[in-house]
Amino acid sequence: MIDFKNPTAYKLAAADPSAYLAMLQPMMIPDEEIIQAYKTVRDAIVFTNRRIFAINLQGLTGKKKDISSLPYSKIQAFSVETAGVLDIDSELELWFSGLGKIRFEFAARTDVGALCRCISTYTLK
């Protein structure tokens, strides 16, 4: 589960969204689609058209999974920090009603503008 007391997921890099379909499909509603996915060495963040899934693989084999569902409807605000000359990482912070703030740190060359458009599309309806 996402730890809102230590709310950072580090060095997320773009991943193939189809790699997470079999894992998440049992939890997805009929019209829900995976839009984008990002991963660390073991964990992942998956954006759908309804919510964000945070996937935490646990144990040595990674067979145990902790999956958090973060609906866009609970996002109150977000901010983005784009990469600079010396700081090549981008960061996305999300504030969730009743939960607190989480921060995702993305590896270089991540299109954080696309993430912002995704979040805006589903939160500003």
C-alpha cells in the first residue's frame, strides 16, 4: 500500500502498459482502460481512465503484491516539477482527499506533460 507518511515512489520509467493488464483486469470496471504505466525495478504505477494503481511487489519472488487504487475523483490538487539542466528527474505530487500527499519521481525524459493532461482530463470533468 502507498505509505502516505513516506509518500515517494522513486525513479519511475516508462513501461509497457500491456504488461500489467492481466494483473489489474480483475479489479477494473468494464469501460476502464490502461493509459500509461511506469515502473521502478520491482514496483509500478499504472494510470487508467478511472484511477491510478500503485503496485508494490513484495518478498523475494515478487509473487505477493500490494495494489492500491487511487481514484481520480479523490485528487484535490496536483503539481509537477519538470526536469532541468542539473536535475534530470521530474516529480509529480498528488493531494488526495482524506489520505494526504504522494509524490512520484520520474526518470529523465519522462513526458510529465502527458501525465498532467491525463490527470486533468479525469479530475476536471
